[in-house]
Amino acid sequence: MLRREKVILDKIDERLIQKVQTLGSDNVSAIIFFCEDDCEQCKEYLQDMDIQIKYNLPFIKAYAVEIPGTKLETMARSDIVRYISDDTDIESLLNIATQEVGARIANRSGYTGKGVGIAILDTGTYPHPDLTMPRNRIIAFKDFVNKKISAYDDNGHGTFVPCPISQTL
């Protein structure tokens, strides 16, 4: 029985467990990943459990939900549930990137990047002030996935990559 309980708890994100221990039985935001390919079956299961669905995430076979903390273990016991993750807001903070990559040292040594163009192939580029101020240094943008024409980054990684470089221009 003890082994079975550990397997169930291994299906729940540690941060989510800690959040529930702090908040008690209040609703928490979570992402429930399913083993099944049938999203409708999973949706019906959540509705039967009276769990509020915020978003369907079919690409990763998951739903973002609001779930009472008391229902997490019940959900984890289900064979249809693969994993339950904490759903939390994440923000990129680029305020320390310049110092982390040593850009200021390069600047003081006379390297400014002036006259150098850099092409970055990545997840995208958000028009962050580090890239657009005092002038916009995003001179071209090509979206091979969603065919958008304006710069954006739905992942965050691509925005992070050029910022230390662009700050030296």
C-alpha cells in the first residue's frame, strides 16, 4: 500500500503539493496531463469530477484547470491521468542578462557591436524595450509556424537570447 501511495504522489508536482499544504482545500491552478489521446473523454472525466476547465491544451494532451486541493490525490489515482503540474505565471526578467554574459566588460574594452548585424533563429522575439529602445533594433522578423508578420515570442526563449547582444549595439 505504501508503494502505491508513493506512485500516486509522484504523479503530482511537488510545488503543487506544497501549495495545497499551505492553502488547504482551496482551489489551485493546475495542469492535468492525460495518458489518453481522446481529449473529449478527458474533458468528460473532468466535468464528472466537477473540476473547472480553464483551457484545453490538446498539443500536450492536457487541460489547465482550477481544482480543489482535496481532489488532487483522487485525480492522481486515475489511470487516465499521467501527471498533475502546478500552473503558475512565469515572467522573463532580462534585467540581469547583460551582466551575466559580461556585455559591460566587452563594452568597456571597446567592443560595441556597431556595424554588426545578428540573425537569430529561435522561438521568436518579443518587442521588449531592451530591443526597441532607444530605437527598434528588430529589423526583420519571419514566423515559419504561425505566419505572423509582427515580432512576438510565445515561448520566451527567443526574446532572452538576443537581449544581451542587442544591448551592446
